[in-house]
Amino acid sequence: MANKTTVLSAQVNGNTHEIEITNVKKQYFVKLDGQDYNTFEIGKNSFGGGHHEDFSIEIEGIGFILAVRGKVIQLVCDGRYAESGKAFIRARPVPTWTWVFVFLNVLIFFFVAGGAIGGAFAGGGAYGCIAASRHSESRVKNILVCMALTIGCWVGAAVVAGYVYLLLA
């Protein structure tokens, strides 16, 4: 598997700085203006290949954040993403309650007798719940979204499996 390198630029005090970030498995190697700057390790917010981390860097005394979300790395300054100007949301670990919904979605695989249908609904529901659980500050909203995803996946899996069963019968 090839290493992925992302190059970002930052304007500080009229100077343009190039930030080169190379991801090798669980490490991010950062170079600033061609010089080695720091190596960051993924932590508690990342698992299963889905990196979800924030790394602090400093350029000419100004603090920046390298926000890693999946395979995308964005530069953050003054609480905003540099490229889009949208408000920055800090990386959060997966809340403990999320694993109940992940478990309920994984059960789909076994109740639909495995296969592609069960796997697609189980994996999609589990991944969706993990992503949704970290989305906003409102725990109630996140739980309601995970409930809706889980119920939707169970209903969808039942409908598709039932349809396939009728086709084969």
C-alpha cells in the first residue's frame, strides 16, 4: 500500500509556508517548508483505518491544527477550516453508548443468514452509527440518529432479504 502525502499551504505574516503531511499506517510525518517538523501518532479517536485526529502545529508563532478526517487532511486556523471557512469541529472519541447500536447492527448479519445483504446492512449501519455519534454536541440528537439508522437498516435488510427469498422460492 502506497503512502499518502498531502500538501497544504499557510499564509503567515505575508509568508507562504508549505506543509507536507505523509501518512504511513498509524503515523503522520509532517514537514514544514521542506524540513522535518514532527511525527504524530494516531490515538483514541481512530480505529479500523478511519483516522479522526487533530494535530497542533505552530508556524511563526501562530497556532494551527491539522484536522484528519478519514483520508482528508485540512488546515485549521482561528477555529475555521482554512479552505472552506466553515467552523472547525474537534475530533471526538466514539462515545461508549455507540457500541450498543454497532452491536445491534452487526446482529443483522446473523439474522439475515450472512451473505452480501446482511453484510451490507450490518456494515453500513454500524459505520453510520459510529460517524453519527461523533457528529454534533447533542447526545440526544446523536442517539436519535443512531436509533433511526439501526431501525432503518433492520427494516431494509428484512425487506430485501424477504424479496430475495420470494424470488428464489
